Amino acid sequence: MPTKLMEKGLTEIKQGEIGSAIITFKKIVKLFPKHALGHFYLANLYSIKDEKNNAVESFTSAWKYSNNLQGPFKNIPSQTLFILLSMDPPPKGDLGTWVERAKEFYEEYPLKEKLMVEFAQRIISL
């Protein structure tokens, strides 16, 4: 992972330059496509910009390569569920995939996230 490029992206985030940070993290993902952290930051940036499909796609890549994340990645499923639930209508197939992934961490989630997982399960069953 390019430290200088990562630092640049984080600085852009701190300065509120979300558009520039997205460009920087796209470069990181292009250079290091199998490194989850770049995808994770990019997903969060897309989420901030309300680019839901791009955010879900980036969270999916982050999850795929999550074995190289330094910190805990249990929030990826709940963050993705939140985005999917905000879509109109929520895509049931994707919800099912991410509910299954969230179940792995369900007991570790705070109440708010547990309720979100349960809500997603109800939507799937409709």
C-alpha cells in the first residue's frame, strides 16, 4: 500500500475534499486492487456522496479482500446493509447476501445494528 498516496487521501478527507479523496482512493484501488483498505475508504467516500451503487460495489470488494485489513472489518456488512436498506426498493438478493455476512458478527453488534439486520431479514421475507 502506498503510504504517501494513502496519507494524501486521508488529508483530503480531513480537509473535507471528498471529491479529491475519491480520485486518490480510486488510484490506490487501481494500483492495489487486492488490498481491502483502499476499497473500504472508497466505499465510505461514495456513501458520503450518496453514490449508493458505487458504495456497495466498493464494500463488496473490501469484503472480498478483507483478510488483509489491519483493523476489524465486522462493520462492512452492517454499513452495506444500511446503504442497501436506503435504496428504493431495497434489492432483496443483495440484502440476503449481506444479511448472511452480518450474521457472523451479529452478537458483537450494538442494538441499532442488530435491529437493522433483523429489519433486512423481514424485508427479504416479504
